[in-house]
Amino acid sequence: MHHQARTAMKIATLALVLMMASATLSIPASLAQGDRMGARTVVRTWLVRWPAKHRSRYWVLQMPEPLAGARSGHIYINGFQVDTSFTKSADFIVACAHRDPAFASGTLHLAAGTIYTLVVLTSGGCTPPGASVAGTLTRVKVVLTLY
């Protein structure tokens, strides 16, 4: 093997080892986010796009159930909590309050080791002043509290 090929192989191996080490370190850090609050939590986020004005759209997002088991969960959209349990669902204003608002609802369901998150976004007109949410990206965050 040429000297350049061996050097490239060593650099690639080192990069792979560093990536694996950083992934290994980041997993426990994400699981331990709630340790300061006395409970362990797992946080998962997705980016979804708001539908056109006065339209609704839904997503079914999924993640594996953590090994420790999920005791409770919350869904946040646009920073607003829109669900408080695995069995309750309601519509919440999450944007453009008092200006033809945008609504979100969500529910969590646990089945066969998978946590399903159903999220429904309904964009209003968001009359001026201010911008409409229609067509923009928003963050859906699920926070699970573990046993």
C-alpha cells in the first residue's frame, strides 16, 4: 500500500472512531436531560410544514419506546404544549392569536414498543399585522418522562 493510501485510511478510521464516540456520548446526554428535575426524559423533535391557509394536515410521527418505559408524554408545537397525556386530545391556538388563528392538536399512543405521535395542524388566515404561518416550517417536540 502506498504511503498516501495508508495515511488516508488512518484518517478515515480516526474520523469513524470519533463519530462513534460522539454518538455514544450524545445518547446518554439526551436521556439524562430531566435528571435536574428529578425524572429522566427523552426528547425527540421533527420539523413539519404548516398547510396552506385555512387547511388542515396531519402527520403520524413515530419513535421506539425507550427501554425504561414511558410514564407520560407531552407534545409541543411552536413552543406551546398541545397534549398532556397518552389519551387526551384537544385543539390549541399556537399562532396568530386574535388574528384568524392557527390551531394544533396532538395525541400520543403507545403500541407494541413504538410511540406514535398524531399531530394535526390547521392554519388560519393570520390576518395582518404579522406574517401567516401557512407554508412555513414548525418544530414538533415530544418530551417523554421515563419510569
